[in-house]
Amino acid sequence: MNSLDNVEDLRRMVRRGRESGMSVGFVPTMGFLHPGHIRLIHECRRENELVVVSAYVNPAQFGPAEDFAMYPREIERDRDLAAEAGADIFFSPDDETMYPGGVGNQAVWVDPGNLATVLCGASRPGHFRGVATVVAKLLNIVRPDRLYLGQKDAQQAIIISRMVRDLSLPVDVRVIETVREQDGLAMSSRNAYLTDGERREAAAIHRALAASEDAFQRGERSARLLEVLTREVLARDAPRGRVEYVEAARLDRLTPVTAGIAEPALLAVAVHFGRTRLIDNVILNPRLEKD
Ligand code: AMP
């Protein structure tokens, strides 16, 4: 595996691969790799001849009171894990490489509009603008055929898919199922922040969503009722958690579903445990037959 930190080397190496007829897959991450990221790299390996993994903690997507400074970083370990998972190129740029002259010097941004102001965007102004902009930059640097994203960050995957469509970017987006701990907790670099007690309670997030998914499969279509059911399980099993939102949203435009779920919807949750903010979701698709 080649480990690179500058744009010119990366472009040269990808160009060489492409010229010899290789398809290029790309997995962007913020590092501190866990089995969720590894799953994305494996999928990328399966479908592409050249696999590029990036690790970059993007300052532009963190709010001033968020965890940018304390976000876990273990770049040497990430490099080993990426190589082991089958990456050909590991790209870990510094801030100056990604934002020459500083993040504040960026004049042009990718603005995801209304998609960025709902769900997580409501409490994280500017977050998805930062995400969309850095992913656009990385896509322009790597120029992959396929881009791999995780379903855990559903709003992010929806926004990036829309960016690709709306800006006619020449890349296929693949969204990969959430990888979970044994008790159902979605794997996340931020799980490392949890105390033992919080960690035990955090499993309730998936349990709550699974209970609602189950009710949905049995025919419950009221968004309001499914939200209430999700909140009830959280209140019962995660008393330390502070629920930021539980919301059913249309999968295509992320607007709230206020009545019955007649179109594919996302049931999404954000819960705070102390200073740790965790998210998860399930897709509720009324068009799919019951098991
Ligand atoms: P991050 O490093 O948290 O920015 O995540 C990098 C990519 O990995 C994003 O596309 C995430 O959605 C994806 N990802 C993070 N956690 C998981 C998980 N538990 N399962 C699958 N994909 C994940």
C-alpha cells in the first residue's frame, strides 16, 4: 500500500492506475478506523481494481463547541488497518493541503440547502456544508469511479448522493449497511468517548429503532406513533441519554412525515450521553413486502 499526503502524488498514482485500465474506488473517512470503515473498504476492494482510502478530520464540518480537538486520531494504526483491509492508497492530507491558507479562506462552498437544516443539521449549522465541500474536494482530487459511504450517517449519504446528482459529478455512490457491535450499537469512532455505564445504555438506541421497525413491519404506519414508541424504549432503557431528536423523514427530501408512512422513510435518532452525541437510523419502506 502507498501512503501519501499530497495531492500531486495521489493524482499521479491514480492516473497511472486509470491509464492501465483500472477502476477506482474511494472510501473517505475521518480515521480512527473500526469495523464499519473496514466493511466499506472490503466492499470497495470487491468492486474496484484500485482502492483509495482517505483519513482526514475535516475542521470545516465541526461547530465551534464540537469535538474537533478531541476527535480520536491514530493515523499509524489506521494505515495498518487500511492496508490489511486491502487499500492500495492511503491518503492522509494535512489542513494546509485541503484548505490552502486556512479553512476561513475558502470562498466557495457546496451548500446542500434544505437537506442540511433538518435532523442533525438542525443542531449542527454548517456541518453538512462542510461535509459536502470536503467530499467534493476529495472527489476532485481522487476522481474515483465509485464512492463508498455508510448508512449509519444516512443524512450525509443522502446529501452526498444529491450533490453527485445535482452537480453532475461522474461517480457512482454506494451506501453500505451499518456495522454494529454485538448488542446492536452502531460502530462509531465516537463510541470511544462513552463511559461503561453510557456504553451499556447506548445499545438501547438500536433496540428502540428495531422495536419501531418491528411495529412498522406488523403494519403500523403512523409516523407519530413510531416516534413515540422509539422514545419510550429510549426513556426506559437509556435514562442517561438525552434525546436530541427522533424523527421520521421522507427518504428522498428528508422532510418530516407528519401522517402515515406511504413512501420510503428514514426513522432517525440522535441521543447525547454526556458530551457524546450518537446517531442511528432505520429505513422504513412500505413498498417492500413483509417477510
Ligand atoms: P467517519 O470516519 O465517521 O466520517 O466515517 C467514514 C465513513 O464510514 C462514512 O461514510 C460513514 O458513514 C461510514 N461509517 C461509519 N460508521 C459506520 C458503521 N458502523 N457501519 C458502516 N459504515 C460506517
